[in-house]
Amino acid sequence: MKVPGVPDSAQELGNYSQMDCEPTFQWLQHTSPTEAGDCTEAAWASDNPGYNVDATPAPRLKKVQMVVGPAC
């Protein structure tokens, strides 16, 4: 995730939102920020072996499945 003024960040999510059992990629499509400078990318963990979600700044994902925001 990219947000102006802070280092890029990452987190590992499950397949579904716990709030409403919606598929995670669908949930991210309508909950991610969309202002200038924002970017949210999502990919399958299996497509990114060895990816470190704790790295700061977060490295770019491989085989991105979903993108939201004008700064992507």
C-alpha cells in the first residue's frame, strides 16, 4: 500500500473479509483509498514466495491481481 508521506507498507490478508465474508480482492476494491498519491496492490502469497510483509518500505509485489488508486 502506498500513501503519501509514509513508507510503502504491506500486510498479509486471508481469502475473505472477516466482517462480511466477502472475498478479499473484492473487499479491497471498494475499501482502499483512491485519493491522489494512493495505491493499493494485492497478489496471492503463493505467487510471491519469500515476500517479507514486515520490510520497510515494502517491496513491490509480483504477479499483481488487483490494483486500486491513481498512484499505481
